[in-house]
Amino acid sequence: MRRFEQVWKNGWSVIDLDLSRYDSIATRFAVAAAEGSSFLKSGIATRNAAFNRMINEIERVAVRSRAALLLIGPTGAGKSKLARRIYELKRLKHQVSGPFVEVNCATLRGDGAMSALFGHRKGAFTGAVMDRPGLLRSADKGLLFLDEVGELGSDEQAMILRAVEDKRFLPVGSDQESSSDFQLIAGTNRDLSRDVAIGRFRDDLYARLNLWTFALPGLAERREDIEPNLDYELDRFAEQEGLRVTFNKEARTRYLAFATSVDSPWSGNFRDLAASMTRMATLSSSGRIDVATVDAEIARLRRLWSGTQGNASNDLGGLLSPEALGALDLVDHVQLVEVIRVCRTSRTLSDAGRTLYSASRSRRSSTNDADRLRKYLARFGLDWLTVTSESGSMP
């Protein structure tokens, strides 16, 4: 209890404040926020500190704002799943009453794109035998998730912008506007700022989407989260198939050693991991995933990734001149091949630097891994763009 004396012109009064009540309220808010963050992560006890901070911020934004959100990240990083969990969290808090409507904009092409998004009137074009409300109208009072928003054409971008700003749009073949009050979440694996610079994406729509932008890292950037996701995937398999499957101890250790090593690019991100767990669980008729099953799955994943990743050793000849290649000591050759491989499986220079220098981070006062990697590549006359381009070029 804290007492304050308030002095007035003709006297004074005493005000007693019971601060324990405010502490209790603050504690309840903190608990509710933690529960919301856990809900967004589907209850997975993720360990990556940067990812957890991002989810905590998304939770605060989601429950306090109806502004558009932009989720960026590679395919398979979980943008669609996170958008749906945001919707479900808002529905639990009675902040939305309409449906969750998901649209893959990459599938919308030509005249059908406008009709699918904004609807049409009967007779608007050949085949329009009845009115169609459109996906934006269907999302009224709910949440609209535009996945791969960067694939929309310029006309669709302009109408989406107006629909977000004014909640109104014009169906195809109609002279009367429709309305829909939805919250927008957009997802993309493209660099929209670059697309704006080259005129491929509208700057005014990007400005509207870019108020709250969250970058979802790929699985290779969250290797410490692989283990808790194993348990989540096995739980999900049990729920879907009615069969509980677990690892034996040696098999789990072997799979985790492979999955968390830098030799595993996880190019398909969480989709690769989910598929891998489903295969092993399905093939383990005894209900236990053993070492033989793990070894077979590791071989399968290596074959899968070898078809999607370039051979960095062979590509050195395309990156270095014959003279520079011949001057390399064997140790430099082996090290450079591995550095190039990590660069090509990372989304940014910083991500690659964190992977390559993770063990020494805690022993250094400065942790500018991107600059350290940049200087390493420069020793060989290379830079990030040259190394990660499809063909490379000789310096």
C-alpha cells in the first residue's frame, strides 16, 4: 500500500493506492500475451530467440490492430499457417466474426483473376451464367490472406489497394460497388521493395502493406527448433492417422544430428520436415522409428536436395579464373566450396554469416557476421551476388 498526500488550496486529502491490484492486472496481461504467443506457435516450444521475439510482437499487433500485415519468407517457412493462427487468435478474442479466406495469387491469371477476387455479375462475360460474390466479399467481417501477393497483376493491385483503404470495390460487369470489411494479411517470398523499384509492384500498395512487416526465417536458420517440431509433427500424425509413433533413442539422435547439421539445406523448409516425419511414421508399422528407417530417410532427403542444389565444387570453375583456381591450396579449395554451398542455401548474406560463424559468436565482442563473410569472399575476388547467382561469373 502506498499513500499520497494531495494538497489543496484550503486543506489536504489522503489517497491510498493499493499497488498490488495493478501488479495483479499486469501479471494477467503478461500471462495472456504468453498464451497468445504460444497459440500462434501451435504450442511448439520454439528455441530460436529471434523467432520468439518476432512472434511476441506479432501477438501484440494482432490483438491490438486491424491494419494489414505483410509476412515475407521463403516457400515452406509457414506464412499460411501463421496467417490462419492469427485469424483463430482474433476469433477467440471475438475480434472477427467472418471466415478465413486464403487466396494463392500465383494461381490467378488473366480475366479470371478479377472475377475470382472481386466477383462478377451475370452476363459480364461468356460463361458468367450467375452472379459471383468474389473472394473479397466472402471475407467480410473476417480475414483475407493473399499468399504470393507479389504475383498479382497491376490492375488487381490497384483494386486491392482501394478495397483495403475504402472497403469498397467494383465487381466485373457491374456499375454498383460492393463492400467488404476484412482485415488483410499478405504473404510473399519476393523482395517487394525491389519489385517496386523496377515498376513491377505498386509503391502505394506496398506502403499500405509495409506498416507491419515480419520476415519468417527458413528452417535452416532455426536449426534449434527442429527438435521440438519433430514432436509436433508426430503428434499431428497421431491425430490424423490415429496411430502414435515415436523414435527410439538411437534413431532420434541420428536423425537430429543429420537434420541440424549445415549439410542439410532444408530447401523446402518446414514442408520438407513435415513430409520427412510423415514418411518415417508411415513406414514404422511397429510404432517405433528405428535406425534403419532414419538411414533410409536421410538417403531420400539427400537425393531430394541434390536435385535442387548446385554442386559448389564444380561451380568453382565458373566463379574463379583458371589461374586463381590453380593457385588455391587444397584447404582453401575445400573451405571455399563449403562457404559457397552455405551461401546458396541461405536467404541473405547475414543468414549465411550466422550459419558459418555460429560457434565463435559468443567469443567475439563484435558479431557482424555479414561483414566477416563479405571480407572472406573478397579474398578470392568474389561477392554475395556473384556467388548466389544462377550462373556466376569469373572475376
